[in-house]
Amino acid sequence: MLGDDLVTARESDARISDGQEPRELGAEEPEGHQHRSAVDGVDVAPVPRAMLRDALGSGDLVVAPGCYDVVGARVLEAAGIEAAYLTPFGFQAADAPAPHAPHDPWERYLDRARELVDAAGLAVIVDGQAGLEGNRGAAERAADAFSAGAAGFVIEDRQGFGKDRPLRTMAEVGREIATVRRELGRETTVIVRTDAVRDSLDDARARCESYLDAGADLVQPLMTRYLNYPDTPADRERRMSAYQFLLERVPADRVVAHSPTGRHLPVSEARRMGFGLYFMSQLLIASAVTGMTHEIAAVLADEPGPTPLLTPEDLATLTGVGRWLENRW
């Protein structure tokens, strides 16, 4: 059904792999694919890359809020969340390079990924086309994400970064999937986002099928045009109809749903539809900024805040700095 594009992608896959068979799940990684600790720079035991694949294979929905700092990672871990999505939006909003930090924003982004991996028991998913990568190709970006300990890696079918950029052909994306798979091995989850929904649901559905056939583990049709504000019953019906159209030919458990704050698609509905993964890219930063804004306003007005605040002891327990608090007080 996908014709010459898919054939070309598969032929390219063989050329890129130089005739080597893909590594099986759990197989030994090639030399040079070791995770290095962000804390001391020494080699540590391999991160549990299979954790995300195991969670996805369980048949239940995996929720991955956007995470951009260590406090957020520890909050997610304490809440029983298994995965986090390193969101470029949150990272850039919170990024203030220290004098000793790398000048290259991509290197700082990778350092943040390492910090999140080291700080909490989360499967960290790294966006590989964040607008921070400069001219790095797919192989270099994937290898960088692997070295940072990524359990998942996201690529897109846009040409470059920017919402109005044209889309690449399915064959081109198929070749990139093969390249990324070679660099990441079998345990790291490869996610391919398509922006085709902005033009055509038919094209988006065909692309999702093509990318899965080419070796992607999951596909993320970017449904932004259906995430309207305000969220009326008509909006919800239109959104659900679009999802149902995609799911006529794309397995639901191979689809990544998304909502900036998780409000456009209730978790119960995403679970009922059988989606594999749910990105809530701005949930943490939106709730943090909203909470800070409201609490500051309340303090300045000598009014009680909208919600009870955690005590220093509770904060110390949640963030893992209890020993510091004991020594301090």
C-alpha cells in the first residue's frame, strides 16, 4: 500500500546497516555505548533502558509529563510516574547557563537529560529535534541521546525546526529511522512525530503506517489543530473523530497521544482508547508558574494562598535533601 517510498526506505535501511542484523532486545550494546554519570563523569551501570519498553509492553497507558529539572523529576517519581519527557520548552524557559556550563545549548540540553536520569528512577524520553541541535545529523543526535541515558528518542518529519517547515518524504524519514535505530539499539524506544495532521489526516495516517513499518516503535501524530481552546463538546467530538480515523489503520498501542497539560484528553479516555504513551509536555511548568504566581500574589496581599504549602520537612523528603536540612537546622 505504501509503494515505492517504503521499498526505498527498506533498501536504505539495509545500506545504512551495512548488512548487519538489528540487535535483539537485551542484546549487548556496541562498544562506546555506555552511559556516563552527570555527577562525576565516570562510567556507571547501564541505565534501565528496557523500563520504558516493559511499561509499554504491559498494555497499560504510560503517562510521560514534560520534565525540565531535577525537582520535577523527583516529584514525578514520588507520584508513581514511570516516564518523563525532556521538554525543550521547559528546558529553555529554565536554562540560565552558568559560567562553567557548555556554550552549546545542545550540550546543556544533554547534560540536563543526564541529570534527570541520575536523579530519579524515571525512563527519560529525549526530544531529538528540539531546535537546539544545530547542524547535527540524526546519527549524532541519537548517539548523544544514548550516551545521556535516554530510554526514548523522538524524531520528526519536518525539514528542520519551525511549525511551517515542509515535510520530508516517507522514504527520507524511513532512512532516518534506520540510522537512529542503528545508533540506539533495540531497547531504546524510537518515536516518530508527524506534523502531517495540519494538512491532511489521510496523509498523517499513511505516514504513521509507513514509519511503523520502517522500524519506529511509536508514532506521534501532532494533533495540535484539534486541541482548541476553549474545550467545548464540539471540540471534543471533532478531536475524537480524528483519533478514531487514525486508529482505523494504526494500532492504538503504537500511538503517542499528547496534550500540553493533559486536559484535552482525560487519562481515562486515553486508556480506554488503548493508547501506548501520553505526553503532557507543559504540565509541570504550567502548574509551577501558576502556583508561584498565585502564592506570590497572596503573600504580598497578606492573604492565605490558594493551596496549603509543603513544610520544609515535606519538601526535603520529596526532593531528597533531608540530610542537608538536618545539618542546616
